[in-house]
Amino acid sequence: MERISAEEALNIVLDKVRAKQTSQNIQLNEALGRVCACTVYAPIDNPPFDRSPLDGYALRSVDTSGASPEKPVWLRVTGTIYAGDACTKRLEHGTALGIMTGAMFPPGCDCMVMQENVRIEDGGTEILITGPVGAYENYVRAGEDIRKGQLLVEAGERLSFAHLAILAAMGFEDVSVKRLPVLGLFCTGDELAATGSPLPPGKIYNSNETLIGQRMRELGFVPKILPASGDDAGMVAAKIDAVIEEMDGLITTGAVSVGEKDIFHDVFKILGVQKLFWRLNSKPGGAILCGIYRGRPLFCLSGNPFAALTGFELIVKPAIGKIASRGDLAIRKQRVKMAGGLAAKPVRRFIRARIENGAAKFPAEHLSGQIFSITGCNCLLDIPAGAALDSGGEVEALLF
Amino acid sequence: MERISAEEALNIVLDKVRAKQTSQNIQLNEALGRVCACTVYAPIDNPPFDRSPLDGYALRSVDTSGASPEKPVWLRVTGTIYAGDACTKRLEHGTALGIMTGAMFPPGCDCMVMQENVRIEDGGTEILITGPVGAYENYVRAGEDIRKGQLLVEAGERLSFAHLAILAAMGFEDVSVKRLPVLGLFCTGDELAATGSPLPPGKIYNSNETLIGQRMRELGFVPKILPASGDDAGMVAAKIDAVIEEMDGLITTGAVSVGEKDIFHDVFKILGVQKLFWRLNSKPGGAILCGIYRGRPLFCLSGNPFAALTGFELIVKPAIGKIASRGDLAIRKQRVKMAGGLAAKPVRRFIRARIENGAAKFPAEHLSGQIFSITGCNCLLDIPAGAALDSGGEVEALLF
């Protein structure tokens, strides 16, 4: 198969994967970061009733017309309304009610005056108003924040703390969200040893499971980890066959190059996987094999950690983003200045880097087997084939 | 008590709260975003042994000196080493071993040659080398990525997917992290109704629990929710007294202004809370009361949702950041251009806004009781008292 560009490969994959359609109702306090499954409109006004923004006295504006320090208006205080009180009794002409912040305005009243702007007389049974109060002065109307029927959250939006607070203010206990895709992670290689026990000669600890698995967690997915396997095509094929129906996609690492033990070519043959592409015309992560098996995508990444991560960022992240209806996981690019130079190489490269104040710093050591210098990186620099870059030169960066 | 600036208030609080010192060992796959409790050094090299970066033949460079197309060197192939194989047998002069990517180099060998650069003869039992191969050509040395004893993660660093992958590559199964602070969230107010049931007249649904609770989750904390309470100072005091020993801090909302039902002044008296400050000289969120009770901070926020959020961002977030050893939660500021104008007001204000491409857009409606326009905001604009701002004017923004 021809080597193709990362862009062509991604288009092939995006054309084949579909957004997961099923949804579920979950409690608001479990829904942070989830994708809203349906458009939600306001079932009630917020605030739900006309209410006072301050502590003071609720009154009728007409009663105060013509009031002045010389000709003050006296109003009889008939009680106090606290926040939370139901208030159905009409306010009569010539009377006022004490009202607290957040309390419902009584019918008949159309304004309030702050405590500090009245004179309280006769032990609080009367107040003296020394100036006119306008209609709807210090008056919060029902629906001023949110009007009943108003659009609150659109289907496909990712729920933030603010969305959830709005839904709570509307009285919702739960919300319909897209189900998270079930994504498997399966690391292969005879060289892999489990962490937590001594390392036999010739073996390495399995860091890809953590590298890719924790990157997925950072993005909001909890991968289903399959125990790592050795390089046995029959066993690997049987394992994939046994679990694929529970999955919306499967990510593997290892055994996708051209060596004798690069078993995924055989695995694809054994299972009859529809191959989408094999190998990109870029490094690292060029050795990536993708296919569709029983309707599910298989993303087979390199066993070299940084190559696996590059393949993940270029192809898997946007693809699982589509499956999960997560538009924020599409490829995002930014032009950046290089904080150092790079000699030309004949192949397009993706170099790990950190953008800080618009400049991209990159480590001197960035071989595909190296993981230490991944720490702190927040992008991949896209270095075209044959390009020699001086410090200060501009390139495109793919943001993590 | 005097109204003070947000900065003075925060300093008072930061001076009183202490970083939680206890730590726990947790599995790597549960440790994403947690704060590393001790400095970790590499227990082994990575790679752990000298290994081949490619598929080909491992050999001794001295055997190839003087090789040319006219005078090729013949080497006997004595076997193949695969990734994961232990390899202790010394490579003899005049011989080569097939070697696969990631496989351990045998003792005695100091280079390898790619498969495509040799001629394979006699069914693979001999190879023909037509040029000299340099010492350590195509040779990855043990420790090239990480050297045994090297600093891996410093105490206090927040663990990213890359840190965790590095720890996995070193064979660690778990990591020591700071324990998360236990933070209570307690909403009060006679006006609060629980979501999920019809709204009685005069009541509002409790959105603060979700607003503050989900904002805390976004920052990596899972608050311990206490059931909301009415405005009864004795009951609220008893509740706080009953739970405070299980907490590292408690956040409340409601009842901190000057009204009759602003019960937290009484709660502080009943419990004998050491008052740190009451009220900021800014709006909204000016009504915030903080104290220390049995060594734990009490953060009593306004009942108005946006005022509560502002108090949370100005005071609580950096304070719980200190308790949790989360330096990333300290106040972060940025100068931004206003995308619209604002008339002067006599008081310092914090206006919700969204920074996009360096300009801060803010909603026309931003009263403290309003929550709808919090959606999408990523900062608070710090508008000085008395400042009239034109579109394009610069202000300081506190980043969420």
C-alpha cells in the first residue's frame, strides 16, 4: 500500500467512522464535560417571580409621587416578606411591606426603596418617604435572567459548570447526554513486561498502555484495557474477535512495521479486516495501520512510545472525537515561531514541542523511542520534508 | 469590620491556611492530575539495555573495516534476536546475528546494518557487507532516554499523562501523591427548593450547589455536599460543628449580608469562629465572610450565584489551591483589550467576560443574580472604581 499523508489518512478514517447515537440520562453532578444529547429549553422563568434585589420596603410608586423632604409621604408597614416566603396578598394603597433580598414582590407593588433611604417611625410600623420612587425601581422581573422557552443548551454542546448550574436553576435533576464510546486499548509485543515486578533481560516495561491510556483520560475517555499480549497473530486475532462487539473502537500498539513479528498484517488477514491505510509519509508514527472490523475502527499504532503518541494525535484523537461528538477534539493548528533551528530531512516530521508566549521550544532529543522529553509538550511541530528551519522561522503546530 | 480589597482578603486567608501534608500511594492509572508527594528518581536506565532501532543484522564494526563493493566482507549468520529475547551469548568475530527493532544487542557487537543494505546469501546463513559500518552506527545505548538516578518528577508537580508514562517505563505500579483536601459545600437559604420537584411560590431552585460544586470538580476537587439548610443560625451552627472535623475546609453560600436572616454572623458567634474578614470593597461577591474554626477555614459566600462565583474565584480557589499544593490555582492575571465600553461606577467591579484572540467580550446583562451569561466566560475583568472604559481600553483580567 502507498504511504499517504496524515491528512489523507484522517479523511479516510473520518469518512468511515460514525458518531455514536445512543444517549443516557445522568444526574447533573455526573455530567461535567459530557456532550448534551438534546437541545434544552427553559421550562420556567429565572428568576421564577418578580423579586427584590435589596433589603428595604416594597411599595406602590404612585403612593410616592410628589414626595419631598418638605412633604414626605407616610406609609403604614403591614409586615415583612423574607426570601422564600410565598406572597399572595395584594399591597394596599398607602401601605408598604418590609422586603428582604431575593424575596417575592407582593401583587400590587411595583418598586422598593432601600432600608437606608427611609426613616423608620413608630417602632417600625410606619415609614417616611422623602422623594418619589419610580415604577420598577429596584425591581427584578421574573425571567430577567432566563425566559421560559428560551434555548439553554444545544444538542452537541459540551456541558460546563455554568450549563449545569443553569439546568439546576431550572429544576432539572438530570440531563440527557451522549453515551461515551467504549474504546479498547491493547498493547502487544513479546518485549513487554508488566510493571511492579523485576525486569527480565531483553524486556521493557509497558509504558504505552499508560501513555495512550492516560492521554485518553485527559481527553475525557476511560479506555477499556485489554491485558498486553505477545506477538502471536492467532492469539491477538482471537482476542480482538472476542471483544470487538463490546467496543466502539479499538486502539492497539506494536507490531505494525515490516519485520517478521509485525503481526498485525496477519491479524488483519485472519479476521478479514477491511484495511483503510497502512503507513503515513511522515515520521515518527508513520507505521500506523487502520481498518474496519465488524463496523468498528481498529487503530494499530507503532510500539515506539512517541510514534504511538504521534499516530494517536494525528489520527485517533480526531476520529474518536467524531465518534464521541466532541468537536473540540478535531485537529487544531496554530502558526508558531521556532525557538531553535532544525536541519533539513528528506521526510516530513512531527517534532514534540512546547508553545510558550508564541514561541515553540523543542527538546534536543526527540527520537521516537524516547519518552522523557514528552513531559510539558503541548504540540507537535509539522516540519515539511526538505525544510531547514532557522530559529525564528515559522511552522504550523498541531495543538495537543 | 472594614471593607478590604480582594488582595488583602486573600493574603489574610493564605496566611492562615496550610498545605495538607498527608500523602497516599495510588495506582498510576488513578493518578492523572494529582500532585506528586515526593521527588522520584529513575531506578533503572531507559532503554534498560543497548538495543536496535531497526530491523537488520547486528555485527562487529572491526569486521567490516576495508569492506567495499569490490572487496565485500562475508559474515556467517548464527541466528536471530527478536524484541524481548534475552541475549547473553557473545558475538564472535566473523559472524552476525539477525536483529529486530527493539531487540537487545548481544555482547561483543557494536553496530547494526539495515536489512536493505546487505546482500543475503545461501538461504540467509551468510550476509555480504559492501562498505564499512562505524562503531555505534544504528545503535541505541542503554540510558539514552533516561539514565538511572536521573530526576523524573519533583515533589509538588502535577502528574500529566507523560509523567505517568515515564513512571510506567521505570516499572512503577503506583506513585505517592498528596491526599486531596476534603472540602464541604453547604448551601443555605429559606428560599432554596430541591431540584426535581415542583417549585413552591417564592422559592428558587438551588443552583449554587451545582455552580460552585461543578466548578470545584472542573478544578479537580470533589466537594462533600451537605444537604441545603434553611436560615436557622442554631441549626446551621450545629451542622457545621458536627462535620468540620472531617473537613479541610468548608464553603457555604447565602446569608452573609446585613439582613435579618443573614445568619452567618450569628453562626460565627455561636461557634466562636475566628473571623478573618467580612466584605470586600468590590462588587459583586463583596459580601463574603471568612473565618477559621477548629483550624479549618470557613468560606461563606453570597447567595447570589454570580456573586458566589466571584468570591470563589477571588478567594476560595487560590486558598484551596494552597491547601491542595496546587500552584496552578493561584491568581493568574492577563492584560486584555475590552471589546466594548463600560460607564464608570463608584465601586471596583468584576465583570464576567470571555477572552478570544486577546479581546474580552462581556455580556450586556451581568447582574449578580444572573447565571445564564456565565456560560462560556473564562475570566473576570477587574474594573477599577471610577473608571469609564472605552472599547479597546485595557484592563486586567483574572483568568478562570
